[in-house]
Amino acid sequence: MSTPLWTPSADRAARAHVSAFRRAAEVAAGRPLPDYRSLHAWSIAEPEAFWQTCLRESGLPCSGVARSARSAAPMPETRWFEGVTLNYAEALLAGRGAAADAPAIVATSEAAEDRAITRAELRRDVARAAAALARDGIGLGDTVAAFVANVPEAVVLHLACAARGAIFSSCSPDFGADAAYARFHQIAPKLLLASSSYPYNGKRFDTSRVVADLVARLPGTPRVVVLGKAIAGLDAEVWPDWLAPEAPELTPTRLPFDHPLAVLYSSGTTGLPKALVHRTGGVLLTHHKELRLHGDIGPGDRLLYFTTCGWMMWNWLVSALAEGTTIVLYDGSPSYPGLDVLWAAVDRLEVTHFGTSARFIHSCRAAGLVPARSQRLDRLRTVFSTGSPLARTGFEWIYRDVKADVHLASISGGTDIVGCFMLGVPTEPVYSGEIQAPGLGVDLAAFDEDGLPVVGRPGELVCRQPLPSMPLRFWGDTDGARYRAAYFERYPDVWRHGDLIEITGHGGVLVYGRSDATLNPGGVRIGTAEIYRPLETMPEIVEGLAVGKREGDDEVIWLFVVLRAGVTLDEALVTRIQRTIRSEESPRHVPTRIIQVSELPRTRSGKSMEIAVTQLVNGRPVPNRMVVANPASLDEIEAAIGRGVTNGEDGSP
């Protein structure tokens, strides 16, 4: 076992919220649970006791008693805490007893314009929005969509919908009309909230034409409310005029645990985005478990997670209000006017928990940024990373150049469960390149080709027991056929997520990428992360993307690379890349072709699009290019493929 990069002090571990929960769990278990591993084992072996304890200890305001935590029906028909009622808005506005004058939201931007909203102000605004929804006849089971920047009004509308039992859905205004339509037309919203502009890279982008196009195409005639300036020719009200001028004290309606809360969407790179219906209690309980127990978030803390309203991490961030935490909404670019803008915000706003993408961390490292020199970061206790696997060099950069005494929690899950399968544990050591552990209650395994669990080698990420945050259903999937086909076709009654992972001997998790992007040269299964790891040692390379190219009955590896400014891919560099990969991995890992590009295609949540590039190199079209955040990158790759230039060795074993 390697030496950990960080180990919590005995005092910090003892004060962690998960330690208090472990003591409560010992009472429920009737035996000692001396550490996280034993606590996790109990949560899997006795799920009824675990989930009942989790709900009881959460402090979430709810009514009723459930005979059992979950029904006997197998996934995906499992139902949770039948007989229990609760409300998402009530829980978030209560905030574990946070004072009315405590800040609920701090909104900031790349221009460092900070705006604080107290708990009392947030409750007042939610009441006004809920009254406006009632005036418009929008309530239980109705759908509402938001095409908005990451601003407080998005949170207000989400909570107002939850208070009335309406179903909320959102995406970012940089999606464009086609991508937003692909999502929102499925749910036919009765109301659309839309930003008329948004800031990015020091500019303000007007979205009025996009909004008008989207409204014209949506089914029915949704009520339209605009954030910002009125849009000429559009029948809409601006936000301040739409809000009810006054509203009575907000009284959210407590609803069944499985009542629909929100619709989130898959990226949709290979077809129409899946519209995932998530349940109120499942989101509340799962996010409580992940934020409080795994993230050690509580009253008085401040969480800044860089996200947009089109990524599930926005929902995760918003749920932190239930823990009495102040959430920090950042609107704009993470690299303007420089890559230190987020680190400056963390310092200025006294952020205790900062969340970002692995890509951002690697970009900071590649740029030679040292936040520890320019910022104090006194209150920063935890850094979250997700979106893609965080490489060893990213882990090491955090501890060397950001802060030595910080909990680096790499987390991984998905929009599918609006949460995590594996994530950080504040009482456990952090090892370079590893996610610390499966989440509590998550029966995680890596399955081999025969459907058997394996340790110490890659396998399919599966979950063998239901989770309350698994989707209630897909929107419009009346018989559940699409839902079952997406997750249960390969292993009956076992959730197959589509990631390739390895569970280490000491219980950590390595992520190798999407299993449907797995490479297979010469019949040997290779995760794309195995190609990327050797590239971390080469300072000329910013990032890479590996795909499989079919050649007859076999497959060869093509590698696309983004190089540092001023570096060109010549034959000498190609040879060094191939030799580095050969020496650190194996001859099977060596790409036959290496191509330099200016940028890699990404989804709007920042994930590298390996499957889309695989389609291009194999002569297949990429459907739904509208979901690509930087579509010109696909054009560049197509042009490079068409030039037919092959670099370096043949890559044969």
C-alpha cells in the first residue's frame, strides 16, 4: 500500500459528522462499528436498519412512519419510506436551525460582484414565487423549466416549485435552443424562466433570439418569465413583475417520499437525452448523506461548487442549504480574468468547501498556478473533484500547491442517481489517484465479463442494492422498458452504470472511464485512463483523448493530444509519447496514431466526449452535436482524420 497524501488528525476525525453518525449506528447495530469500513459493511448487510437510522439522524422535517425503508420490489420498481411525507423546500429553508439573518446564498461572478441573501430574504422570495405559481395555476405534478444562469432566482424558483409539488427542470443558457428544446419539449413545461443574457470571459452574451426560438418550438403555450431585460416581441413578464408583490407565510405541502421533485437529463450524445425523474425524499436523504456525512458539511460552512444549472452538481450544491450551509453561486468563466479567479473567490468569501472539475485542477497544474502563494485559504477544509477521473498529478498538485491540510474528496456518480456511488470519507486517509471508498448504503462492486465481483483489476461498476436516489422513472417511459434497458439489461436485478472501475485491496476505487469507451486492441481490454496516466509525466501535454479505431477484426488506438502553447507535435515528441506509454503501461497501450488538436470536445458539464470521437474515427456521424459545448472541436478532429497523416511507430506489441 502506498503512503497516503493526507491523514486527518485524531481530533478532526473525532469531530467529523460521520463519527457522530457512526456512534448512532452502533446503537442500531447493537455492536461496535470502530471505523468507516465496518460502518459501510453494516450499511450493506443491514440496509433496513441503515436507511431508517439515516433518515432518523438526518433531522429532515417529515411526518408519518414507514413500516420499512424500502419495498420488497426489485430495482427499478423499489419504493421508499411509504407513509412518510416531507417537502424539499421546507427542509432547505429550515436549514438545520440556521438563524434567519444568516446568509443562505452568496452570489458572485468573474467580476467579483458579491451579493448576499439571508435565510429570511430567501424564504420571502420563495413565498412570493410560490404565490405567483399559484396565481398562474401551477401546482401539484405540473412541470416548470428554467433556462438560466447560475443565479439566486434559479434557486428561488426551484424551491417555490417544490413547495407546491411542481416538478422543476433546468439547463444553462449556453446550451442553445436546440439542446434546450431536446430536453424541455419532453416535459412540456407550463412555465419557462429564461435568462436574457449571461456573462462569460468578460463579455455578456445576449440570448434573446435563442429564448424566442425555444419558446416558439415548445409544445403548448408556456408562461414565460424573463430574467434581465425584456425580450422584444416575446409575450413575457420580467422576473420582478412576475413575483407576487406580497405573499402570506410560506407553508410547503408535505408530499410522499417518492413524489417527483425534478427532471434531470443525460448528456444525450448518442440519442435524445434521457429525462430522469428524481424523487423528493431520495434527493433529500442522499444529498444529506453525501454532504454531511461524507463531505463533513454543516451549519456555518460555505460551499462553492463551480457548476451551471445544466449539471447535476447544481442540484447537489443547492441541497446543502438543508444542512444550514451557505451556498456560493458563481456565474461566469472559471478562467477569466485568470485561472486564479475561483481560488480568489474561495479566499475572499471564506469558503470552507470548494468543488470543481478534475479538468480545472489539471488546467491549474498545467499552467503552473500556486494558489498557496497568492491566497490565504485559511477556512478551506475540503476540495471536491468530479466530472472525470482525477489523476495522481492532480492529487499531488492540491497538496503541494493549494493546501497541505485539506481533505481532497474525489467523487463519482452521475446524473442518473443525482449523487455518488463512491466519494470521500473525512475520517480516512487520501491516497493519490484513488477515490476513498464506496458511499454508505452503496453496495458497489466491479464485475468481470462473467458477472462476478473482482478486486484488484478493472470491471464494470455495478450496484447490487437499490438506492433512494435512483430515478423514479424516465419521463414518457410508460412501461419502464427504456429504464430497464439502460441499467438492467446486462445483469438482471443489478444496476450497471457504464463505468470501468477497480476496487483496490484497501477498499479505494480507481476509475478508468466509461466502459462503452473501453479500448480493445488485440482482444485486451484497456480503460482510457490507463493511456492518460503516462501522459501526466510529460509537461508538453495538457490533456489527451484515446479512442479505438476498427481495422478488420481488430482495433488500434488513436490518441488526440492538446499541447502547451508553443509546442508542436513533431516526430521526436510522438516517439517519446509512445515510448512513455509503452514503458509505463505495455506495448498493447501504444497508440498507432497521435494527432494534435487545439481542444478536445466536451459536454456542457465539462466531460470529455470519447464516444463521439470514437464514432468520428470509425466513419460514423455524431448525432446531437447540439450537446457539445465546443462543436468546432469536432470539426477540427474530422479535418485531422481526413488529412490521413499517421505519426510515429506502428504501435504493435
